[in-house]
Amino acid sequence: MDPEVSLMLLCPPGGLSQEQVSVELSPAHDRRPLPEGDKTITAIWETRLQAQPWIFDAPKFRLHSATLASSSPEPQLLLHLGLTSYRDFLGTNWSSSASWLRQQGATDWGDKQAYLADPLGVGAALVTADDFLVFLRRSQQVAEAPGLVDVPGGHPEPQALCSGSIPQHEDLPGELVVRELFSSVLQEVCDERVQRLQETEMWAQLCPSAKGAILLYNRHPPLQSGAGKSHLSHPSVPALSLQL
């Protein structure tokens, strides 16, 4: 497996409904302060702001751990969450010292994630009606993985549950947090801007015959194989792209 990816927990086939997910939100699940204090996080953030003044800090849910219980009639997932921030994420997980922080967390607390922000994210495996997966290319202006290909997604927002104030653990009931987890990924999909292929720079690089083939394909989808029907395979040319 790619070293950048690891599986923390595998849900049963078909996934889990909102009713099968619960949340325990507690300060005990927050990130531990760094051994020398959090001044390095502040320094990293200030450097980032100088290079990318458009980025901004915001509270995030921190994923501490998850437990899947299968003893009841339906599997139940319990998420142990704390609170963190985007600033802390860039200053820990996304910093050049992330590997050292993992080693130090294992030494100090028996938990290699103890000093990391570990914000909880959501992502969608979005399948089109004609069985294509939707990907997007991240903006060059984001702080995390600029310009790379991604799936639609983002972060559930604690502030969505207590607008106008700094979120505190006691202000965030578990059932509302679960609702935010499920609704936020749908909102992330709806918020993406759909850009037709004809509106992209790639369209200008296609010769007339290629443009005609794509337009014809979009007007007349492939026929399914069967009696009296031709069998046509899906071409690999995408009909649309998304920009984050």
C-alpha cells in the first residue's frame, strides 16, 4: 500500500447510515500541546500567511479514534472526536517535522498521533449515471496539496453548529455533529463548480475531428451489447471536469 495512505477502520459492505453513527466529543480527544510549546505552530502559520495571505484559520473536528461494534442487530460506529484548527493542521500534520512529532508522541504518550491536529475530513466517491468516477484538480492557491487531483470533499465545520461564537466541546451535541458529518459531504459536492470541457484550455488543444467525436459521443451514448445492437466501449476522454 502507498505509504501516504493507511486504513484506520473498515466499515461493512454497503456502508453505514446516519443512524448507525454516533459521536463522543471530549477535550480528552484534543491534540496534546507540543513539548516545547506551540510557538513553532504560530511561526509556521505566520510564514504561510505571508506567502498565501488568502488562507484563514477555522475550527475543525479532531479524529482521535473510532470503534465499530457489531454485536447489535446493526453495526454501530462510535467516533471519538476532539477540537482542533486548520492552523494547527498546517503546523503539525503538514509541517516538515511531522515524522518527528509522531516519534515523539509515541515516546511521550504511547500515541504517535498525540501531537498532531488530525482534522476529520469528508470525501465523496462520486459516480456518474454512466459509471464514471468524478475527480477534480485542487487550486494552486490552497495550502494543502495544491494542484493535485482529488475527490470532492473537505471538512465538517464545528462553527456550522454554533454560528458567531468559538465552538466549545459542551456546545456541540453528538447528534448534531453526526448530522454535520453527513450533510457537509453533500454540501461539498454541491459547491463544486462544474466546468464543461468546451470551457477549458484543453478544448482549444483538440483538433476538429476530436471535438466532433466527443460531441457525438455526448449526444449518443454507447449502446449496450445485445441482440441487434452494436457493442461500443466507453472512451477514456472525460466529458466534463471540476475545479475546486
